[in-house]
Amino acid sequence: METGDPLVSADWLLTNISAPDLRVVDATFFAPFTNPPETGRQAWMRGHIPKAVHFDIDEIADTSSSLPHMLPDAVKFSSRVRKLGLGDGNRIIVYDQNNFFASARVWWMFRVMGASDVRVLDGGLASWVEAGGALDDMPPITGERHFTPRVRSDLVVDAKGLESLMTAAKATVIDARPEGRFAGRDPEPRAGLASGHIPGSINLPGSQLIAAGGRMKPAKDLKKLFKDPAAPTVTTCGSGVTAAITALALARLGNYDVAVYDGSWTDWTSDPSRPVATSPE
């Protein structure tokens, strides 16, 4: 059973980074629709925490799906992380360069695949630099390490499963997109998608979970944002990335059993028969 804070501080990482069982993962990812000046991998190559490997959520994904960065099966996931030198017996610390955007997603992916000793660096790369940590621009030398998947299917929900949970009123559904997109006023960044939300879901933008400076808000402040942090919960967003930040915040409040709707709004609207709401919930 997972307990304790799912985040670690830069000071903690500075103290423990030389531990032989510790592995650091750079999960930096920039959504293509934001027209970024570089890719996440290019950002990693420019400067990363020493010995950090890069985890690409678009490559370690179900690339046969028409939906972006969907969770791969256990065989592909195990094969890819093994080549990154990540496996059984490792303590894994994930970070990114843009406010938990993909580090939370990678944290969730490892947990879906059965890894329980995985944490996120609070404040990402900026906090590491602020704490006096050095940067490296050389790829680390890694050896393959066996990864044994023990898939936790309870942490993943698809559209059919979500509909069943909502019909039976067995889960709170929290949408992490900005309020304008949730309400149907602002357009979706992905071309061709209608804005709005899944009927019965509630809105809590992921940005509200992050404090000034890029660190996650402390537990006492996060508690004020959730009606019942311990309730069975499914998180959703545009494609299943920001939703993981909500899952990370709820884990910080002790609820490690939050599921993510993989595919999220992009998947929901792929079927025109599914209802779309625009009025406030």
C-alpha cells in the first residue's frame, strides 16, 4: 500500500541522488498544439539532472491508437523502461520542466504498471537548480534492468467504464481543464474537438493545484479544493495528461486509488453519440 507524500523536495534529491537504487527520470513534454520551440527530448539534451534518462510519453505509448499518448500495454512499457535502466528494486524520481505537466503522467503510468516506489520532484528542474543542483547535457550510460509489470487496472478507466461508474454514482469525476473549455465557452486546442464537458463531472483546473514558483500546493491548501479527497474519484482532462496532476494532488491527501480516464475529452468526443454538457455542474 502506498503511503506518505508522493512528492520529494530538491533538497531531498540532492542528499539521496547518489544512492545506488535511485533512478531519475526526465518526463519533459510540450504539447504540439502549443507550438513549442523545442521538443521535450531536446530540452532534456540541453540540460538535465545528472544521470536522468528521458521518458517520452508519445513514444512509450500505444502508437496504434488514433488518440495521443495512450497508455501502452505492459509488454511495450516493460521493454521501453528496461532499456532506460529502470526496473525492479529501483526507487524512481520523476520530474519535468513545466509544472508537473508530464511528470505526474509518468508517475501514474509507472504505478499502473505496478511500481509502488515512485515519486515526483516538487517544483521540477527549476527547484533542482534553485537548490544548487548541477545540470548535465550528456546522455547517461545505463544498463538494462528487468521490470516486472503488475498491472493495476483499477487506476485506468475508459469511456465505457466511466459511464458505468457515473450511472451507478460510484465515483466523483473531476475535469482538470480550464473553466472556459469545461463550460463550452472557449475552444479546445486540438482541432475539431467541441468544448464542453462530460455530464455529471465537476471542474477543478489543474492550474489551481500549483502554487507560485511551480511547486504543488501544500496539503492544507489542497484540502480546501476537494469536497471529499477520500471519495472514489476519476480524473479527466483533454487527453489524460493534466488529469494525472489531479491524481497526484489527491495522493498527497492520502487517496492513492484515483483512476485516470485515459484519452479523456479527446476520447469522449470521438463518439458523437456521447452527451456533451456546457452548463455549470
